[in-house]
Amino acid sequence: MLAVLDSGRTRSDLEDVRQVVAGGLDAMRDGLADVRAEMRTGFTEVRGRLDSVTAVVERSIELVNMAASGRADTEDRG
């Protein structure tokens, strides 16, 4: 025999499922937003460190070039 469906109960059950799924999706979205923010912060920190290293390397190259040309003694002390 076919069971008689209670449309009010079925709608209620479907609404419960919809709310659970929506809540899960919202939590995943929030989690992804947190990961994105952490990545931006990390990339910003790495970029700052790389910029600092680049400045040190550029200055080192300048000093090597000055030493190679014989100007290191006169220009770097001034």
C-alpha cells in the first residue's frame, strides 16, 4: 500500500534540510574568507621580506662594483 504523505511534515522536513545545508555552506564560505585573509597577510609579509632582501642585494652589488672600480675606499667612507 502507498503511504499517505503529510505535505506539511514533508515541507517541514525539507525546510530543515535546506537550513542545515545553507548553514553548512555559510560556514564553508566564512572559512574560505578566513583562509583568503590569512593568505593575503602572508603574501604581504613575504613581499615585505623580499623587498628588504632586494635592497640588501642591490646595495651589495653597488659595493662590489665600487670595489671593482677602485672607488670603494674613497666613496664609501664619506
